[in-house]
Amino acid sequence: MKPDAKDELDQSEASERPARRGARDLAARAVVLGLLGRIRNGAVIVQEGGRRHLCGRPVAGEPVPEVEVRSPRAWRAVATGGSAGIGRAYFSGWWRCASPDDLTMFLRVVVRNLDAIERTSALARRLGAPLRRRDPLPGGRQSTRGADRRSGPAHYELGNELFALFLDETMTYSGGLFAGPNASLRDAQVAKLDRICRKLALSPADHVLEIGTGWGSFALHAAGRYGCRVTTATTSPRQHEFAARRVKDAGLEDLVTVVERDYRDLTGTYDKLVSIEMLETLDERQHAAFFSTCAGLLEPDGAMALQAVVVADRFFDRSRHADDFVRRYVLPGSSLPSVATLAASIAKTDDLDVVALDDIGHHAAETFRRWRESFAEHAEELPALGFDETFRLLFEFYLSYREASFAERRIGDVQCLLAKAGWRPNGLTPPGG
């Protein structure tokens, strides 16, 4: 995550004459207001220089968020950059909302109508603003280990202290499972971890491999509550050190081994395998190979629990080439599968079957809402950790954007149980039920 990243819009503005730049900003303004005016599901108020524009159609019982445009540069950023442009204009200080709740509500309306907004990138040439060259996958990501190491891990290497500001005490950075509105974030994360363990019917007889350690919450839960052995792998040095220390402090060194290793370098066979919201950090061209590797690491009667963020099937083709905010500024080169492409990648292994699938996307939306609120409560601590105002705005936008995307079902969060040919269910109880 690079909040101070310079893109082509910055470079072009520096070389433009003020009059020409102003004309293009005005043209972009007309385009964006015209598009917002065609919103049919929800409404926003855009305020600029004392003038207020109602865009869209208000929904009964839903608040209408207000956006204040503080710089004309916001118009061209949005017109030429899709959701990435909206986010870039936000963390650059070119527009604001009255409150974090307003920001999330604004983004929910945007996400509902995101296809029209993202299509504005096709108008960029008319406005004279350069676009990045489109590769088969956004960002020109290459399917290499080096590229994968620079993607997801770079985000987690921002520092354990940063994530500790807004995660619960389990330090779990994935969607939880809420029993009800009064459940705490910790309760939701423990419930999610326990459900995964129950899906796999873990016992002291099992040796479990986890791909994607995070900060160690699953390994600690599975070993501590179910008595199984766990080998957990991460490519993040900071997470490796943190998780290993937690294992030692919990007295679980005899059961849990934390290794700093790429999943492609893992060897041996295991009874069960777990991967929680790690898949989406990989290039989509690696998904089939990932599942093939997982199948090779499992015993003939083994099973795998997967939790993954997915894009809705109907949006998959468009999302692959859209200039998405998260892909550009948070997890460069990451790729969300859809349920259909996930199933297709798994089917290519010829050795794994999907035997259960649940969508917990609405729980993920609530998880991000809790994280957003906690992040805001601790924002004053960011400077001491070396993070400036631009970073605060970028991360604030990221949390709200993900919350809005889950809430509007643009993306989902699925828990899958995958099984090798020799696996058999234990009785008639639904897996993880």
C-alpha cells in the first residue's frame, strides 16, 4: 500500500497549462454529474462552492449522503479512474463526507451503480487524460513468486501495531460470523474459527496445514481447543515472528509449527488443510495451480476448508479489467474469483470436490463496519506509528469501500469444504452446522 503513489494523472497535470487543465476539469465535471444524475437506486447530494446538486432517486428510509467537492481535480480523477479514481481523490483531500457513516452510505450508492461509473474510463480519451495501458490483468501483474510476495505480504508488512489498532484481541483479519447484533467482534471471529474446525471435524488425530498464517489465530484456536497438530505457513516475516511468539506464549509449541514459506515450497501430506482469505491475494491465473498444490498436500481421505472473498458471478468479467481501488492501492495485482470460477479452478485438480459452500458476505460487511469504527477511534495514534493524514484517509476509504461492497453484494465471502476422493462425511450432521 503506497498512499503517496504518483499516477499518470499527476504527471499530466504538472505539464498542462492552467487554462487547458481547467477546461478538462469542467468537461469531467459535466460527465460525472451527468452519470450521477442517471443513478436510479439511491441518491447523493454533491456540494461544490455553496451549490448543491441532488443526484439520483432517494430510497425511502435511506439517508442521502452529502459529498463536498474541495478541488476541481476530483472530477477528472473520478471520470478517468473508476473506483480507484474515487478513492484517490478522497485520500488526496479533493472531496469529503460529513462523517464516516456518510462515506459508507455514499459508497453503497456508488457500488450499486458502479458499472456506469467504471464505464467512464472509456471517456478519458475524450477528456485528454491518459489512461494506464490495459494488460490482460490490471496492473500488468505477472504470475511469479516475486510478484505474489510483493502483493498481499506488502499490505501485511505495514506493521503489527497498525492492525492491532482495529482488529480484536484474536488478531483475526478476515470476515467473522456474528450470532446476532450484540455479538462482539471477538465473539464473531471465534465463532468463525470454530465453525471451520467443526467443518473439518478436527481431532487430536489430525495434522492440519494452514496456508496463510495471519497473526496465528486459527492455529492457536485449532490446537488449543481441538488438540490437533498445526503447521502454518506465511510469507510475511512480521507475521511469522508475531505468530511464533503467540504460540510460545500460549504454551503450544509442541502442537503448532509456524514456518516462513511460500505455499509452493511446502512438502509432505496432511490430514486437513485450511486457507482463510489468502486466495484473493494471488493472480487469478494461479488459482487452479493453488488448488492442485493443495490437493497434493492432502492425504487421500483429506479435506480442505477454504474461506475466500469472491466477486458476484455477474460482475466477474467486468471486474477483471476494472480499475478497482483495492487492486490499485491496497493489494496490487490481487484478483477476486467468482463462485463459478472458483469451482472451475477446483475442478481442474481432478482430485478435489466442493461438498459444502456458504456465503457469509453480510457478516463480512458487519466485520468491516466494526473495523472501520475501531480504526476511527484510534486514528490519533497513527502519527506515532509513522502514518500521515494521507494514509489515514486511504485506509478509511478502504474499510468503507469494502464494507459497502459486501453490504451491496457486489462481493461476497464464502466458506467452502473441499474433499479428496477418499473423504466421507461423519454422520448426518451438516458440516460445521
